[in-house]
Amino acid sequence: MLSQRRFTIIYYSWRPASPDAGDDLVIDCAMNAGVTVITSNLRDFQNAKESLGLQVMTPAQLIIKLASIGTAP
């Protein structure tokens, strides 16, 4: 995943978007970069998922997705 990294300038802030203010930075970064947040804490990202269309998945969902990519023909 690190080979896919890219610098993203934060042009817009969606704060407050989470009941946990510490998660707002993560939401800002993810929304500006257009990436999926990988977290076990789905509860604090639910509002951003519903209202902003933030893509969120658990670590287990990521592993399943990566495993299915590796087995594709």
C-alpha cells in the first residue's frame, strides 16, 4: 500500500463530522484524498459515511478484499 502513496493537499474541511473530534482529521484527509478509511471504530465514522459518502471498512473486510483480489483469475 505504501507504494500507492501520494501527497494530498487539504483544500476543504468537513468538521465537525464525527462525535469524536480526534477523528475529524482522518475524515478530512480521507475525503480530500478520495480514499477508504480502515478502522475498527465504525461508530464514530457512521455520520460521515451517511452524510458525506465516506468509504469505511474494517480491517477484516480489507483482508477479505485483498484475499479475493489475490485469487482472481
